Amino acid sequence: MRSHTTFRQLEIFEAIARLGSFTRASEELYLTQPTVSMQMKKLTEAVGVPLIEQVGKKLHLTPDGRQLAQATREIFSILDRFTMSVAERRGLKQGQLSLMAITTASYFAPRLLGEFSKLYPGIEVSLRVTNKEQVLASMADGLDDLYLVGQPPEHIDVVATPIMDNPIVVLAAPDHPLAHRKKIPLDRIAAEPWLMREKGSGTRNAIERMFSGHGLNIHPRLELGSNEAIKQAILAGLGISALSRHALALNQPGQFAILDVEGFPILRHWYAVYPAGRQLSVVARAFLEYLLEHGEPPRCRRRSSDRPAHGSEPALPHPRRTPAAARRHY
Ligand code: PGA
């Protein structure tokens, strides 16, 4: 192979080999399709033999392509091991990690932080769970290492990495008359008495956008300031609501009915966010890696078990820099 094969070309090739599609590889790597095609053309020229062939609509690796895919995976995993061992030596024996999470993220953030601290007992961790306003204020002042939010801010320049799916599901008491109905129309559910989170809640915004997008209004019967209060009110038969599926993390299956409503679940994501331009500490980077490996990976992203992360900042997948880009996903 000639020397001008680049790491980026190998990365693109590996994604195509794994996903079986130029389109999906370009989506995963946040590249345009023409860039992906051009880089593959250059790689094939550099290697000097065909690597991928198209039969009908399907892509196949040639025998040489398969060998290169294997070699590429090995290279990436060696680099990942190297990066991790350097990071561990440098910072993970001690150090500090300061996190802030928006209210609903409290259903998964403490668990993941607890597991991470067991792995790295020398690290001093702090987590504040608070409302959107305070998260934004702290983010603007750059007070914490990472912020776990359901919606990257629009007016602050941040790097936002999707770390988990955050589906918003419609919940009712298990004996609710709609509990076993299939494909409940949106206008039917809009007519129910709704229990809503407070104004400014990301969950509430997502629900309101969904209904207003269909020209419907919902009329909150009660407005309650926490997911737990909403759940109690649902069980008391006061109405229905829609919450992040994560809000059911500690509930027994069957304790609530998840209604089969057209347009639901609303597919959102959790993001780990930090101000653009900030260099993440080794500890914060390791925690972000941990979130990606041990949270539920978002469906838009590759599963971490498919291949180790790599890149010029090897421990991270492809964070999105601009708020506009981050907004695409909710
Ligand atoms: P929240 O959750 O409803 O507690 O604000 C954050 C979000 O889902 O954006």
C-alpha cells in the first residue's frame, strides 16, 4: 500500500465494511456521500486492488477488502488501547469530575456515575441535578466538566454528543380504558385530561411540539414540577401524561400502561454537552467514553460493541459542534 493512504480513509472504509452501505457510513461519520465515495476511490487507487464490489444493490467486500477490514479493526483497537493506557497513567488515578444534569437525567446519571467511580476510586466526583435555567447558567459560565441534557442549548456554542435514546412515552394507569387499545389517534389522546410538567421542562416542550405540529392543543389538568409527582397523579387516576421512558427505571413492569399512541414514542436523545473550545479533562473524556459504552447507545449511532472508538481524539465518537447540528435530533 502506498504511503498516502490516510487514517481517515481507513476509518471510512471500516464504517462501510461494518455497515454495508456508503449512505449509512456517511451518516455515522457526519460526512457527505461524495466525500465518502471520493475517499474510497483514493483508497482503492492507493491499495491498487478492488476492495468493495456492488452486486445489484448490495455491497460486498472482495477478499482483499475483507483482509483490509480486519487489519483496520486491529489498528484501531491497538490505538484505543494505547490512548486509554496513556490517559490512565496521566489522570485517572486521581482527578476530579464535576457534572450537572437536567432533572430527568437523574434517572440514569447517578447510576452511571456510581459505576464509573467504582472503576476509578481515586477520582473525586460531584453531580448536581437541577432545572434547565441553572444548567444553562452554569454552562455559560463553564463551571462544570460535562452537562447531561435532553436538548443542547441553542444560544451557547457547545459540543453535544448523543449518548442515549430518550423516548417519550404516553403513560396511563394500568386500568385506564385506553390501556389495551392499539394505534390510538393523536386527536383522541389530546382530548384526555393531561398532567404536565412545569413550563420550561424539556419533556413538556417535546410533547407540546408534537401536538401543535399536528394542529392539536392539549389542556393540562394539573401542572406538576417533577416526574415523580406526575407518576403519582397518574396512578391516582387524575389523568395521563407522557414522560421519558427512563422515568420508569425504578418502577415494576406493569405498574403503568404505556399507551400505543400514533406518533409516540417521541424519539429524543440524551446528550453530554460541554462548551465549544474547551479541552475536556482526561477524567471527563473517560466518563464520556463510559457513558457511550455503558448507557444505552442511541440508535442513530453505532453500538460501541461493534468497534472501538477511535479518531484524532481517539476516545470520543463524533460529537457535533454547532447547536444547529445538535438540534437535528430532537
Ligand atoms: P426535563 O428533561 O423534562 O426534566 O427538563 C430534560 C429534557 O428531556 O430535555
